[in-house]
Amino acid sequence: MNAYGLLWGLLLALLSTAAQAQNDTPPQSGIWIPNPGADLWKAVRQRGQPEPSTTQVQGLDSNQLINVAGEKFRDWRRERFIRYAAYLLAGVPVVILLFHMLHGAMKLEPSGRKLLRFDLYDRVAHWLLATVFLFLAFTGLLLLFGRFVIVPWLGLDAFSPIASASKEGHNLFGPLFLVALLWVFLRFVARNLPAWRDIVWLLKGGGAFGGKHPSAGFFNGGEKLWFWSLAVFGLLLSLSGLLLDFPSYAPSRELLVLALVVHGAAAVILVAFSFGHIYMGTAGVEGTLEGMRDGTVDANWARQHHDQWYAEMVREGRLEALSEAQENRAETTTGQLEEGRT
Amino acid sequence: MTVAELVDGPLWTVALTVFVAGVAWRLLVLIATGWKRDLSHPRSGSLGGAIRGVVGRFLPSQGMAGRLRLHLVAGYLFHLGLFALLFFAAPHVDFYRDRLFGFDWTPLPHWAFILAAEAAFLGLLMLWLNRVLNPVTRLISESGDHAASVLTFLVMLTGCLALARSHETLRLLHFFVVELFMIYFPFSRLMHSFTFLLSRAAQGAHYGRRGVRV
């Protein structure tokens, strides 16, 4: 071994010893410095035996810097919930489109004779709920999907005010939804009580499968299903929304997380359902929108889609009375029809 | 000049000038025009009739109350809510102090402010829906009525969207719509905010002089 070999051997031995000393024992200076990051984050996440932190901020879990369960929920919301919500909300219009292409619109041969279907209060209540619902759906979907749709398109700086505006608008209009929902419920519930014929109607798909149009009263099985879905999911949506509007009143963070899940799920279900409702009310069935716009429907429309209600109207002489008025070329306004009804 | 400088500066000056001058001009014209001299023998006092006309019209006459229920509830929700928002919302009180009057007054607490906003939105939506869905009001409504409703709604909506007071863009958007509203105001049905008093008083005085009780 030459001198160079000896020097290399000594140097390696020194380095090896120094490294081992640094790993196993405190440095020779006598001050042992632990890894500050590990302990800091362990304390922040309150793992192991958490010591209660103190803060002057009043609020739910305000003495907790990072909530691990909350982080898990956030991941679940971003990776699962939003993805499946997107599938549903994109899938339903596609299904409706396919249905329309295969089935086409249900045609109406106008008879020229009108029946009063919805009075002014029915219509105002319906459109109030519809307006508020559409606004909330739009702002809610912006908040739900904005990070994935708006941010890549317009950037974070543009999305920031959009998100803030959506949140403020959504929070402010939320209670109006509850008011409108209760109003609609009270006005329509008596006409939406379930009956056996509604089951038959649903089993036959409203006549979409099997040709003959199934029998229906004032509302058919599909409309009743929409009404009760709206009532149940709308109530869940409103109550969870109110809790999210006033989070400081929530008894626990877990309840807030549950409210977020319920709010999101109920909203997505209702928005998906509303696509079908909007389709049936406009392009799907001719003459339907007229009922909610002017209050009146064509007698043939009533006979075709709501035969039992039509028969009831004929029995009570409503159709004949209105027809006479029309034959006399009287200007029949909805106001006059409403007087006839009462 | 940036858009922000335009909206906060010259456009505000123009809007305020048009609003103040336009409203003053229209009221002056109305008052100066006067009405035809009534030569009939007065059966009762005009002043009492005018006061009755102004106050009494806050409620519909008995025969009409049932038919105007929706209008009445929605009308009060909207007008009281808007009045509270316009003059007692904290951001507005700050604005009046900083940009108009130099002094302020006690604003509404936040919860009352939100409640007033809910009432105003609910009332306005119901009124507008009644306008388009009721065959009678639909028939007598003109484009100016719809424009006034839509503009008022947009003013309220942009204000509501800027509630967080954290984005200058949203404040500017609200302020811009308010300026459009102020410029449109004197030339539109929105003038009823001022003329309703004159109209009620004039009609009440006319009826009062003739001894008609309504």
C-alpha cells in the first residue's frame, strides 16, 4: 500500500465515523436539535395525545389548526363526489336527447277550447320557485365545478370574483328557495296525493312504452314523483343550506360535513330531475307550457294526458261554460276563467 | 383612464347630475303645470282630502283587497326592503358619508340588512311575475315597465353579489349598474318614487273638494 492508499483509507474511516455519530448521538457540541418539521406538523394535526390549544376565536373547532377528517372529506368531495355529479349531470341531458330523437315530441291537435288548469297564485308560486331554483343551481354548479371548468379556462384571478359572487348570491337566495318551496307545497300538495293509478302510470312509463296513454288525474304519476322529490330533496337542501349559512350554530363539525354531503347530493339529484321536468314542460309535450304560462290548456291536451281530470271538468260543466263564452266571441281572459272556477 | 377610474369618476358625476337635474325638472314641470280650475262649489276641504288621499292609499279599498292580496304583500315586501337597503345598509351608509353628505347615521345590523334584502328580492320577483303572468297587468305593461323592473333587479343582484366586499370588480359592476339606473330613472316609470305623493295628493284634494270619500 502506498502513501496515497493509506490517506484514502484514513479519510473514509473518518467520514464513516462522523456520519454514524451524527445519526446516533447528539453532536459533540452538547445541543441536540430534533427535526422541527415532524414535531410541528404532529402538533398541528393533533396526533397522538393532543394537548388542547387555546384561542380567542369563538367558533366550532376554532382551536384546531388542521382537521384530518375534514381533509379526507375534501379529498372525497374533489375526487369522487364532483366526478360522479358531473357524470350524472352530463348523462341526463344526453339520455333526454336520445329519447327525444327516438320518441319525438308528444303532439297536440288543438281543439280551440280551453280549460283553466292553474290560477294566478299557482303560476306565480311555480315560477318564483323555478326562478330561485335556476339561480341557485347556476351559482351552486359554478361553486362545485368552477375549479375544474372555469379556472383552466379563465384563470384563478378571474374565477376568484366569480366564486365570491356565486357564494354571496347563493347564500342570499337560499332562504328564498325555502319560502317558495313551502308556498308551492301548500298550493299543490292536495292535487299530488298518491293514488293507485299513479303506480300504473309509472310502470307504463307514462305511455312512452306500450302505446296507449295511461289514465291520470290532475297530475300524473311522473308529475307526482317530481313533486314529492322536490318536496323531500328540496327540504333537505334547504335545511342543510341553512346550517351551512350559519355554521357557528352547528353543534359539531361532523354535522357540517354531513350537511355539505346532503346539500350537494340533494342539489345534484334535483338539478338532474329538473332537466326532465323542463324537457317535459317544453319540447317533450306540446301544449304543456301554456298551462303554466297562461293558466289554460287545450281541451284535447287535457283529454290526452289527464283523462280523469278532463272527465271531471266535463261533468262539472266547466268546458261547456267556457266553450259557450268562446262561441259568443267573448274575450275570455284567465281572470274570467278563474272567476268561473271559483 | 381605466374602467375603474371612469366608473368611479366622470360616469358617477354624469349619473348624479342627470338624476338630480332630471328628477327636479320633472317635478317642477308637474307642479308648474297645475290643473284646471275647479269652478264647482266646494263641499269639503281640499287639504283634508289630499291628506286622506296620501295616507289612505297605503291600503287598498275594501272591495279590491281580495283581488290585490298578492300585489299588496309583494309590494310592501319589496318597497320596505328596498328602502331599508338603500338608506340603512352599512356599505350604503359608508358611501353616503364618504361621497355625498359627509356625515353618517346608524346602519342596520347585518342580520337585519340580510332580512331586508331577502324581503326586497322576494317582493320584486313576485311583483314582476305577477306583471307577466296576470293577463290584465301583462296587457297594460309596456317595455318601460319591464326595463324598470329588470334594471332594479340588476342593481339589487349586483349589490348582493358584491356583499363580501372583497373584490373591486364586483363593487365596480354594482356601481356601474347603479349609475345606469340613475341615468334612466328620471325618464322612466321609476319616477313614481317621487310622483306617487303628488298624484295621490292631487287626486285626494280633487275628491275632497267634491265631498267624495274613497
